[in-house]
Amino acid sequence: MSHQSELIETDIDAYLKQHEHKELLRFLTCGSVDDGKSTLIGRLLHDSKMIYEDQLDAVRSDTTRHGTTGQEFDLALLVDGLQAEREQGITIDVAYRYFSTAKRKFIIADTPGHEQYTRNMATGASTCDLAVILIDARYGVVTQTRRHSYIASLLGVKHVVVAVNKMDLKDFDENVFDQIKSDYLEFSQKLGMTNVQFVPISALDGDNVVNRSERSDWYAGQTLMEILETVPVTADKNFDDFRFPVQYVNRPNLDFRGFCGTVESGIVKPGDTVRALPSNKTSKVKEIVTFDGNLEQAFAGQAVTITLEDEIDVSRGDTLVKADDQVEMTSGLKTHVVWMNEKACVPNADYLFKFASKVVNGRFASFDYQIDVNTQEHTDTDQLSLNDIAVGRLSLDQPVVVDNYQRNRATGAFIVIDRLTNITVGAGMVIDTQADVSSSVVSGHSEFEIELNALIRKHFPHWEAKNLQDLLK
């Protein structure tokens, strides 16, 4: 199953070229504590022959000191690299691992199971196409299973594989597997999750992970690796709406002016008429430039430099779109927000909001409700604490180019940055691009006072909301 090939010895350039154009799948493992997430990733790497001998020797040595499997080879140590993780036998931070097979390249995000580290799980899921949700066969669907499933659905992960682990401790009882499958489907259907597959596995022994198990002759489906290699993900990308946030303007000499960035969605070709936002100036694409030469087209996921036929003003943070695209530019948004900081988020506190390459000042004008991720119940709230998820109204000081998150993950997501420490304190997904934010700190004041408030925030951004309120009284 590994990507080992005779080309490595005979024609290394051909080998590299072959793997350069493989499809990439990003996926994460999540679930409750001790469900076996790190062990599963270790098993995938081990059975795919993607571990070097010196790594194996190091893990064998560490198994004696930190391993939780007795004298058995502890595969979890391949992923859990932090000292605290090895001492406690848990995952704390998101760990990324890379490997490939003959069919695909993979980036795995191993996320923590503890409720305390829910923010880390949300971080890992934000860029993934598929989620592998582990369930301990002894306990079935538990609270953290529901929590992680809800966050995965919230973040737009379209493909879910439920791996019922530790089936060896239940003698691979088909009834146990069927009961867990029934319980999970009942819950997941409420979240609108339609693409869910189930696999009975033993991550420790390798049953149905890479190789098919003889102990589950009643299971006729694919192994986990077969699912990962064949699940269709290309169709999930948005190839309709061209969005190109400009990250850098490349001006090496008088004869070249290119706009660098990543095509977040859609397709662009030389000759296409594009519009620069927010200026609304139009031009045609002259060339699509890369280090390896010019391209005939660029599509979602490609990092390129675009040159235009006309000298229009385009700066970092601007966005190129097709001239006839209906694109929202707004300063009022209804959003989901996941709070990731110990310091609570309160309405009207100023933060920086980063949308693609654009950073603007703004604030949460109000919160509609907080979501209980265990029961999906909605409760009123006036602030957000660590790991809370809510629906809130976002008020920005200037319009930004956004899409509904369900339509376009790239331009429908944002992060919240603390203006003093510059650390990321939250993440959000756009629900409505034309939201009513009349309940902001300046509500109830005249238009002049509102404009004055905006000017003060622009030129004196370190002032807190309460100072502005005092000034406007």
C-alpha cells in the first residue's frame, strides 16, 4: 500500500513527477479520550511502510518508558511527541503527519479528545475534507463523539468515516457494531450529515485499517485505507465562483507587475475579464505566471501570480473576481463563532478580523444564542468563554468580500485576533452576508454620532468601547 516504486532507483525525476500530481486528501482523526486516535495514525503509517528504521527504533525505546501497551509496540508514540502527551498518554496539541500511497497523498491532523482542547480540534478540522471519528466499541456514542461530530459538520467537513475501534475487546461482535451504527446515524441525521461510512477496526492490531481482517468476516465493506484512497473530494471544491485574494504585489522591475496569491475557488484563464474589489475596476487577465512557466488556466488550490492588461490599482487585501460574478461586500455579518481564548468575548469589544488576506477592525455587536454542542440546544448569552460556540452579529469598520460559508469555505471563514497580543482568539463562519447589526455599541445614536464613532475607532483603535460610549453621551 505504500508509495514504494522501482522508479526511485531507476528514474528519480519520473518518480517525483508522478507523485507531484497526485490528489491530496486532508483528513483528521477525532473522538473521545483514549478512543485510539494516535494509535490509528501510527498503524496507518506503519502498515503503509511510511516509517523510517530510526523512527521505529526510537519508538521501541520510548515504549519501555512511556508506552501504555505493556511490552507491545506503542504506535501512538509516533504521533504524540510532546513530553506531557507521553507522560499522560493523551493528545494535547494538533499533530500533523504526511504520507502517500500509490493513489493519493495525505495530510493527517491528529486532534485531542479532551473537552478542554476542543479549540484544537476545531483548528484541525478547519482545513480538512474528511473526518475519521473514532468510537470505542466498549462505550459506544458518548458526549465527545457528539461534540466533535457537531464541530465537523459546522466546519463544513463533507465526508465522515466512523471507525468503531477496539472491536477486538468485543470479539468483533457484529451486534455491537450494528448498535453503534444505529445510534450514530440517529444523531448525525439531525446535523444533516449524509455521507457517513462505518468500519469495524482494531487500531492496535491493524484489523481493517490497511489490511482486511479475518476476524470480521461479516463485514463486506472497504478497509479504512481503501475509503481514504477512493472517497471523491475533487467534486467538493467550488469551481464556479472565482475568488483570488491578493497576498502580495510583485514589482521586481518596470516591466512586470503581478498579483500573487492562491486561487481560493473557481477557475481563471488568460483573457478572462476580472474585477478588483473594493475598487470595482475591471481588466483582463494577461498571464498566469508560476516558477515553472505560464499556465493556460489556474483553479482552486493553486498558488499563482496573475498579471493584468491594464494598470489598475490592486493592493494586498484586495480580491479579484470574475467581472459578472455577484459578490457580496458588506460590513454586517451573521456568523457562527468558536471562541478559543481564556479571556471571555463580550459584545462591542474591538478585535481584528482576518478574511483571507484582508484584515479589518470590528466587533461582535451581539450574540443571538449559544449552542450546546452536546444537545444542540440554544441558550441566551451575553459573553463567550473558552470553547463556546455561538451565533453572533459581526460589525466591521469597512466592507469585506465574503461568501456564505456553506457555499465557499475559503471566503466564508475568518479568524479573530486580539489587537494587543496579536494572538488568534476565535474563528468564525459566515451564515448571512447582510445581517442586521443595529444592536451595536452606537445603536440609538444619530447618524453623525455613528460616523464620529467610526472615525474614532479608525484613528484611535486602542480606545475601549466604554470610552467611546462616555464620549458620545
